[in-house]
Amino acid sequence: MSPRVAVFDLGSSSFSLLVAEVSTAGGLEPVARHRAGVHLGEALGGGSAPWPVVRQGALRAARGLAKAAEPWAPVRRAAL
């Protein structure tokens, strides 16, 4: 089995997870993808949600994606 990596894309409207196997040539073959909406912008500029609520939602989303990566046993993790 090829080693696996987990990449977390932490954007302002959603957080995404890509788990991929690394080929011997250095390419990536996706094996799992997950996405969670976070809507961080809703707390800015008089948005509809207060920052503590949005922050807690973002933390829950990040923890959920980290947990979703566990069964794939990635040897490396990176957040972008």
C-alpha cells in the first residue's frame, strides 16, 4: 500500500479534506474527500452570526475533518 497524506484546505466559507495515496512517481491518487461549511465571513462587518458562535462552528468542522482522516492513517497532514 502506498503512503497516504491528508490535506486540509481551510477557507473562509468551507473547510475541505483530501486524503490521497502518494505514488512512487510522486503523484497523488485521491481516496477520500470531505467538506464542511464554516461561513467565517458571517461574523465580519455586522454579519448575522457573532464571532464566538462562528469560531466554535469552525473548530467543530476542523475536528470533524481531522477525525474523518484517521481511518485512512495518513503519514503526513498539511493545512493550507
